[in-house]
Amino acid sequence: MRDLFVIFIALTLPAFGQEAPATTPANPLSNWLRTAYGNNRNNLLRSAEKMPEENFGLRPGTQMEVRTFGQQLGHLANYNFLWCSQAKGEKNPNAGNNLETLNTKAEFVKWLSDSFAYCNGVYGDLTDAKGIEIIDITQENGRQTRNVRMALLILNYGHNNEIYGSVVTSLRMKNITPPASEPRLPEKRQ
């Protein structure tokens, strides 16, 4: 709950000292989260596509507990399914599978894409009112908690963003420009 409050404050601080718009857009927090999630999703999917298959086993470091590039994507997909199923109030469709153990780029990319497709619905249907509904959450250790739906989705987005940071390290090690660092094309005027 504290994290949700911090994010709310961070989003609202720039507005102080400015004139209020004539109309306040509907669902400002859920719209922000949906956009941030979508941008992050696209960067992660593009990263997976850009990395050559022979580098999916790349481990940034020598410690075996550090995940490889592919394992990072499998880990992310595991948690997309877990947290988005809980936000939807559904059974995890990936329960019992460990996607970190996949072997090929095609498998990692497929499951990563499937996990994002599964999450797209919950982010797409999110409103600020739905976001503050209290939901039951089963943590990874089996402990039962309750929180607001938006807090769980912000946790998922933040986790995905952390994984993107790890993925960027592997891309940079192979001299591949990460998607978020690619030059932006000028917008076409109509």
C-alpha cells in the first residue's frame, strides 16, 4: 500500500503550481499504468527478438545463481501469469510450469508473448475504480494477503521493468542497442 501511495505522490507532484486543466481525464492512474506497461512490454518483446539464439544462455557474471538472458525472460513470464491471474481473480493458467527451464529462443519468445497476451486483458480493462478494489493474493511462499488490484499490477509492471534492466545488460554485452535506446523516428505530419 505504501508503494501505491509513493507512486501516487510522484505522479501528482509535478501538477502543483500549475493551473488545473478544464477537465480532468478519466482514470488518470490506470491510464498511466496501462501506457507504462505497454511500453515496457514492447521493449521486452523487442529485446527477445533482437538477441540471437546463441546468446540466450548468456549469463552476465560467473555466479550460477545469476539467470541467463533466456531464464530472465522465462522468470518474467512466470510472474506475468502469476500476478495477472490473481489480478483477474482466476486460476494461474501456467501453474506448475517453470518457464525458466525452456531451451530455445522460439520457446522463450512464445511463452513471453503468451504471458503478455494474458496480462493485456487485465491492464486493458483496468479503471481507477477497479484498481482500488481489494483482492486476495497468494504470495510465492503460499502466504495469503489482501491488497488493492492496482498495487499488484504496479508490482508486476515494476518487476517487468527490473527484468528489462537486466536484459539491457546482456544486450549491451553483445553490442546490441536496447529497444528503449533506439533512435526515435520523426512523426509523420498529415
